[in-house]
Amino acid sequence: MPFGHDMVYSLATVVELINTAAGDHDALVDIDDLRAFVRKRRVSGVDAVTVRDLAEVRTLRTDFHDVFTAPDQIAAVTRLNKLLGRTSITPRLAEHDGFALHIHYFAPGASLAEHLAADCGVALAHVLVENEWERLRRCRAPDCEHVFVDESRNRSRVYCDSRTCGNRMHVAAYRARRRPERDQGKKRPAVG
Ligand SMILES: [Zn+2]
Ligand SMILES: [Zn+2]
């Protein structure tokens, strides 16, 4: 993908944020969950997280999910513009926590949700500008709600994770292919 390392990092963060809501188990329900997310994604400049942060980040998660799962590029642009329109953005170069020099987009004093909205929102904006909207995908496995960014050269990735969903679906397809043979095999003695 024609994106810088900081864009790729922010895209991974937004994917991870959206996927906390995927499936039966919501992985972002309390302050501890939010703290763990901030730690894991190494979101900089966050002193303490509050109940308000949690509520705001959960709302933002839904907004980002709606951008990812927009039916077409026009809808994705409209949804992302709405999100960016209420986010103050201040580009600034930064180097911290072992990350190479990169650009921060969140404004000084931004809340956690504003921080994520700015950095992840700009990263998604670049995806759309590069006409790569198609790379924002939802896993094709029927029982999986994960989203992902398809970074493959030929945009051919269809599962969130090849080892889990990809493997599972391949096994299911293999079994489906084999089943008719087996059923035939069972019938034969009855006919004979
Ligand atoms: Zn940073
Ligand atoms: Zn999946």
C-alpha cells in the first residue's frame, strides 16, 4: 500500500478499535478495557482515562465502523467527512516510544476520542484519496464481523485472518466438496 508507516499504524489501530465490537463479546465495556487498548496501541499523551472517554470512544467506534462498512465510496466519503468535520486537527511532527518520526494529527489537549478520531480519520482519508476504498473490508466468513485493511498487492484478501477464518472456511469448503461423494458411497449398498 502506498502509505507511510504511521498511516499503516493508525489503520491498524482503527481496525483493532472497530473489532473490539465484533462478535458476541464486546471487548471495550469498561475503563480497564479502554486502558488496555490505549496501552496496546500505544496511544501517546493519555494521562488517565475516564468514563466519559469510554463513552466517547465507543461512539467513535460505531462511526468508524460505519465508514468501513459503507455500501460505496461516496457513502464512505460522506461518513468520514462528517466525522472529520467535528474533529480539530493540528499536524505536528513527533518521535516517541521508539517510533520513527511521524505526524500527529490530534490537537493539543485533545481527549482520547478526539485523538483517535484525528489520527485514524486522517489515515482513512488517505485511503480514500488514493482511491483504495475497496481495501476497507469486512471478513467474508459468514459468522465473522471483523473488519480489516487489505494490504495485499492484488487486493485479494477476503478473510480477516488467514489462520483463523481463512483456514476455517477452507476446511468447510473442503468438507462440502467431499460430502456428496460420501453420501453417494452410503447409498450404494442400499441400492445394491
Ligand atoms: Zn505518535
Ligand atoms: Zn474473520
